[in-house]
Amino acid sequence: MKRIIIYICFLILSNTLFAQDLKPIALNPPELKRGLPVMEALSLRASATEFTGTKLSLQDLSNLLWAANGVNRKETGKRTAPSAMNSQDIDVYVFAEEGAYFYDAAKHILNPVVSGDQRGLVAGNQVEFAKAAVILVLVSDISRFKSGDEPSKLSWAAMDAGIVSQNIAIFCAGTGLNTRPRATMDLEKLQSVLHLKDSQHLILNNPVSYKKQ
């Protein structure tokens, strides 16, 4: 038992040190005039099967994250995606080649979580999705729901994550990017890598990349 505790502490310390190799990324303000009209974007929405590893530009990444679940009303802190009782239970983690980041929507920045390419943990057996430039992982912290039993909270979490995922899909359709919603991922390993609490549940993920030329 003592060895197990020491090993777990070593893993946590190692991940913390690795994360220190990464720097926070200050994102650009979103381009509110970017993209196709909504109806045209909806006509193009589709689940992609091919992804490229070409790194997203900072502006495209900034726009993507703001569209997914950014703050669109600064005076109230409310988001581009609604949530049950405005609980704002969905957090977005960004998995890229250099490491994984947490999207701080209030500050519109990316904070490092762990360095190294962890996209394979999200892709699972569908290894082709690990090629995507980034994979957005949607995590619900059900402790933010101030009422309801656990089954209700998990149901709300799934609905809230679905809305964020659809925001991602419409943004990508309107700006020429590829994405698809996925539920498959290595839940146990990701729970450890991201240092998630028991109340935090991995719900969905969206690989995102430029289209193949």
C-alpha cells in the first residue's frame, strides 16, 4: 500500500513538473464577423472522417474556443452555450501535439495541464482521430448543479456537453474546419492525466483540424 501511495504521488508530481514546461497561451479576441451565415453553415455541417495535423493558427484556435463555450456577455459572465440553471458545468480541455490545456473562458486563455502528446488517449482504438490538430474534450463538473439527484445531474451534463459540441460543429462548418462529436476515449487514463475530481465527468470530445487540400 505504501509503495502504491508513493507511486501515485510520483505520477502527480511528474505531471505537474511536465506541465511547467508549457506556457499559458493568451488567446486573441474572437472575430465576430468571421464565417458563413448561420443557415449556410448548417447546410454544410457534417461529421468528418479525415483530419490533418497542421497546427491551427492562434486566431482560429481563439475563435474555436470562444464559439464552443466562451463568455459572450461580460457583464454577467454568461456563455455562448446555455447550461442547466446557468451552472456552467462544462469545461473544455484542449489536446494538442505539445500537451493538454484547460480553457479558462473567463480570462480567454489556455492554461497548461500536462505536456506531451496525449491525443491517443482521446482517440482510443480509432487512431486516425489522434492525427487531428487539436481535440476538444468536454468535461462536466456536476458539483456545480445546486439541486437535483445524481441521475438528473448526469442527464443535464450530457445535454450541456451536447450543446457545446454542436457549437463546435457549427463553427467548424462555417469556417471550413473539420470536426465530429465522439464519446469514445480512455476515461480512466484521462481522469488521471487531467487530475479530475470524482464530480468531474468526461462526456464528449471533438477532433478539429483543417480540411485536407
